[in-house]
Amino acid sequence: MLSCGRGPRQAEAMVELTRDIIEAGSLTDRVRSHEAGAVVVFLGTVREFTSGKQTVSLEYEAYPEMASRKMNELEQEARNQWPIVQSLIVHRVGRLALGDVSVGIAVSCPHRREAFEACQFMIDRIKEVVPIWKCEHWANGETEWVHPGLDEVLKPARPANQA
């Protein structure tokens, strides 16, 4: 509740690594507030084709303590730039099938532009600084590990049966 002369409350950052399914409705519900006029939700999903190669599944691994710390830091960076009422960052780990949600970000702000900008900032920064690695499992049996912020493949492609 607001009282005369005080601004919105400062909520603590909510960041999670999970093996559970990420539900958009749950993300929205957790950041909604009477102090915010906008909620923006971003869902990153497993797509079937990447650079012309057919994906069968993705596998995410993380260094949990460092990933949580980095997600908290980037959430604070966003709070320093936008009037965030509440935010939530949830990233899956483990093996994901086509169409599964790999990352969900929800941001509530007083106005839509702020919410959109803060949400985009967070997903862009996650890919740059959070130690979560993605293994692409291709239909041809090869795999490729990719690290955040790098365009290069960390490990050479190899048949899945040689993993």
C-alpha cells in the first residue's frame, strides 16, 4: 500500500533455475501489482530449425550458484534503469523438447514502454552473462554446445552416440 509522500515498494528480485515446466500464466500472476499499469512476459521456446539444421531437443546445464547470482545482478541493473515494480526470471535446465519453454521473464512497470524495454534488456543480458550452456541435439545425430554471449561453438559437433 502507498502512503502520502512514498513511492512504490521495492520488491526483491525473483530468479529461479528449474527442471519444471514454465507456465506463462504463473509468471504473469507472480508480477502483477496494483502499482503497475503494464506486465510484459517473454517466453523463449525450443524451435525446430536453427541455421537450417533440424533440432530434435535442447539440453541446458548451469552453474546454479553463479547463474542465480548473475540473474540477480542483471535484474538489479534493470531496476537501476527502469521503474520495475516486480520481475521474475525463470530458466529451465535439463532436456527440453520442441515447443518447450526454456526461459520466462515477466516484468511489471507503471507503463508499457518501460516494461517492454526492461524485459528485452533482461533476456539480452541473460544470453550475454549468465553461465547457462545449451546443447543442440540435431536430427542428423550431431550435438553442439553453445555458451552465453558467444557465437562460436565451444565443443566440436560429434555424433550423439559418442557423447
